Amino acid sequence: MDTPRKKKKAVSRRAFLQTMGGGAVGAGVVSRVLGKEMPALQAGPGPMDVVSSKTISLTVNGRKVKVAAEAGETLLQVLREKLQLTGAKRVCNRGECGGCTVLVGGKPVYACHTLALQIDGAEILTVEGLAEGDKLHPVQQAFIDKDGYQCGFCTPGFIMASVGLLKKNPQPTFDEIRAGVSGNLCRCGNYQKIYAAVGAAAETMRRG
Amino acid sequence: MKAFQFGSPKSLEQVTAYLAGADGDVRLMGGGTDLLGEIKEGTIQPDVVVDLKAVPGLAFIRRDADGLAIGACTAVADLAADPDVARDYRGLHEAAAVVASPQLRNMGTVGGNLCQRPRCWYFRDAATVCNKKGGSQCFAEQGRNKYHAVFGGGLCWSVYPSDLAPALIALESKVVVASPQGERTIPLAEFYAPPIVNVRKENILSRQDVVKEIRVPAPKKGDRGAYVKFMERGAWDFAVVSAAVKLTLAGNSISDVRIVCGGVAPVPWRLKAAEDALRGRTVSESAAAQAAARAAGDARPLAENGYKVDIFKAVVARAVLAAAKG
């Protein structure tokens, strides 16, 4: 390993310790330390930032949060284990079943297969952020009205995939609904009622 | 999962400079949809993962007189949603639209799709050391091989899973590669290399190379395209067989044609015999079927994947007819 990388690593470790020790306050300190120690970085290309962990800023359901995450930590781990938002489920943990679906920047993604550090600064919407007070989001209400769930474990993921679909395509055809939630699996096999719920939600949202 | 470090580059120069001096296992990540799977399964244990999405200016779709330029970090979903691509490059549009699931198309990048690793279950099993992982055999050859190659097998019978690669090769696309030594542009057809060249990887990139952008030539008058993907499930699956076709029609006659298949060989598989059979002919169901049958003559199926040859013939013929329809 060459010298610049070693130096960079040392900074990273210190940054890591400060972050872990100081929480949100530590994060502020880290960026000031990094800024002061490496003014040259701003001018030229300089060496790439390489860290073992970092305090990232997220806007989760409209609330700004700072949270320390390790390089290998996923968005799902951050949501469930650090922010206590357990609506997104850990099921396959390999980006295949959709149980962990949340919106990042308004688009549905698999939180289990998204590294937290990669989305520093992003806006996240989880199922917990859909309702306004006691008033459910039209997609949530439609899943209740149309029996869009059986055991319910896949439901938060399906709801978020549906919210993402309707943002992009407010009037989907039946085939577009099927394709739109094709990244989510329902082990109970309740697909027909899920499609009906998405269709009903689109109708409600269209009427306003 | 072994802990790794995370690299957040501010420029492509930072990436190539880092790669020039790196001595550990450094992996480049686009959306991470494939790479994280490898890390979680333990088939790779990188020291550093470099987030290419952090590099500004790598996500774009630009049109100019030369054609189309697509940044390596462009989301597959953005490619699928681009109206110009849908109008002028229908085969590419159709391929992008059937990549994986909506979530994975939002996460995954065009560059990552072109650099993804095969899905062979022996290769993806950390405990199985096959030829591709430095071992001394291909376990699929005598093992379970329902989804494996029917063309170009031997050292490795995995199939190349990318949907975008066949579509982009049919369009004679090029890939711009950045490295510490500078940039170079390679035809995408030459970017992939069969197992005989190096069974450990599917392309000619070195560990210091970074895919930067894809260039697709401007369509010529009479150019048409299509992408047909056969999946075992109705959605969200890898291709059992896929075929990308670019046709140039003069009246009803085929003046030029390129056909590239996915899911049938360790690399995207060009069907020159079928192309020769079609060139100069009038578009018809029988011409398409004859060309597909000619290409299928080279197939060498294994014990469990003979069915793929029949599907291959149907998919190729359908793709030719779909392209001709425009």
C-alpha cells in the first residue's frame, strides 16, 4: 500500500472513532477536521476518500437524521436497527423478494441491497412515512379495502413499490400494475387482490 | 461477510489514480446489485469497494450526430424510460425495460449491467471452487445444468446474463474505458472474451480499467430492432434465451442484419450463420425459422438443457420477425 493511502486510512480511523463517540456532534467535528487537514483535496484531484465507516445524513420520512454506518452496512440495517423503523422487512436479504422496498429519491429500491454509505444525503420514504396523522395513504387504505394482504409480511414492501409505481405512472393499466410490482413476492399468493388494491388506489388518487 | 472499506471518489481521475496504486482487492461498484450479492455470498472478499455513482457526470444519455452516448452510471430505469432511445433504438429500449425488476432497474447501472458476473449456481456458491474461481473443473458440465450454455462451452458452461449487452452489440456499440494510462474505445463485441481467453473473467478489462461510457452509432435509414427475452417466470428473471436483432431493410428485403443472443453462452453470442442466411432475403416466417435452425446447428447442449435449443430457435425467429415489423 502506498503512503498517501496509509495517511488517508489513518484519518478515516480517527474519523470513525470520533463519529462513534460523539454521535451527531461528532459528525460535525469530523467534517471540520477533514476540511482543515486536507485543503489540497479541494484544489486538485487528490486521493480518493476511503473510509471504514462514516456519519451520513439522510432525510427519512421528512426528518433529517445523522447516523454512523459502517461500509458494509445496508440501508435496511440502518432503518431497522438504528432508526427503529421496522416497516421495511428483512426477508431474502439479497435483493430478490421486495420485502424491504423503500423509496430513495422517490424511486423504489431494495433497502437490503443498498449500501448506506452510497446514499449519503438521500431522501428516504418508508411505509411509516406514508400516513398523515391518522389518515392513511390511499395505497394503504386500498390494501385494507381490497384485502390486499394475507399474512401481511410482504405488505409494506408491496405498498412502497405501489406508491413508487403510482408516482411514475398515476394511471397504470392492469399489465402495468403487474409489471410495476413484479419486483415483490407474496408467499401467500395474494397477487390478484394486490393488483386490485393498486388499481383502487390509483382511482382514489385520481379523484383526489 | 468480511469488513471492507468504502471509496467515495470525486472524479474519475481519483478512481484511476487509486487503482494505479492499489494492491488489495479493489472492486468497482455501480448500483451494487450484483457486487453486493457476491460479497454477501462470500464468493468475493474485497478490501475496498469504490462507489462509482459518487463520481459526478457519469450518469447521462446524450444525443449527437454520432449517435448516442450513455454514461456508465446511468440507471437502467432511465435508459428504459428515455423517449429518444425508445424511438430510435427499439431493441435497446426493449432490453432495458425487461432487466430484472423495477427496484433493480432503479438501482442498477448500464456499466454494471455490462460488467455483471454469471449466475451459474456453482460459480455463485462460495464453497465450490470451479474453473472460474481458480479451480480445475466446471461442475456444471457433468452436474446440474438446466440453465447452462448450449454454445461456446468447455472450460466454463455458465451463460452471460446481461440483457443490455446483446442489444448494444447488435447495435455495434463501443465502450469507452478509462485507466491510469488514459482512455481507450473498444467495440463492445470485443469487450467480452470467451473462457478460452481467460476463464476467470468474462471481459478483457484489467483491474485498473473503469467502464466510463457506451457509444451507440446513429441509426441509419431502414434500421429496425427488437429484443425478445424468454424467461421461466413471467417477470423478474434472467433470460433462459434472449435475442437482440438489428435489421436494415431495403423495401422488404434484408440488406443487413446482426443477431446477438443472451443466456446461451458464456459471453453474448453472435449468430453469424443466421445473419448470412438472412442477408438478401425477403422477410418471412420461413426465412426467420430457417436462419434460426441454421444457427442452432452449432448448439452443443448438456444433459439437462437440450430444451434450450428449441427455445433458442423460437426466440431467434420471433426476434427477427419483431424487428422486421418495426
